Amino acid sequence: IGEGFIVHLMAYFLMGYLWKYSGLSFAKSFLICFLIGLLIEVLQSFTDTRLFSLTDITANGLGGIAGILMNSYMTLRGEDLQELVARTALLSSLAINQSWNH
């Protein structure tokens, strides 16, 4: 798994979490994440510097689902967005540190 995959995963994790946090259903939250990711990938295929990537779409989808599931889990436990931000910041710093060490 490359650094780009992790970046996509984390970005769409946050996006999925926030769409679900806004009150949308699991399906609508995922659909929005998926369509935004797909649109970005399709638009990139029209540029000279970027390419359409199924790997990016996979990372986007997995990240979106993980964020939506995390929101559902935290809602059941009565936790809030501040706790997610703290956890995400910790995971981000660990991922960046790991990529620098390789």
C-alpha cells in the first residue's frame, strides 16, 4: 500500500464520517463519497498530469465506508466529533511517520 492510498483512505474516511454526521443514511453518505471520488478520477483523466486510478477509487470507497461505520459506532457509544478528530490526528501522524521511515 502506497502513501497515496493512505492519503485517499484518510481523506474519504473524514468525508464519510462528516456526511453521516450530517444526518444522511449510510447508503446516501456512501453514494456521495463514491460519486465525488469517481468524478474527481474521471476529471483527472482529462488532464496531462493526472491519471484515472482504480486504486484511488478503491481507497476512496474503503475510507468512506470506514468513516461512516466509525460515525455509527461513535454515535452508539455516545462519543463526539472531537474524539474522532483526536484519533484521526494520531493515526495521521503515525501513518506519516511510517511512510518517512520507509
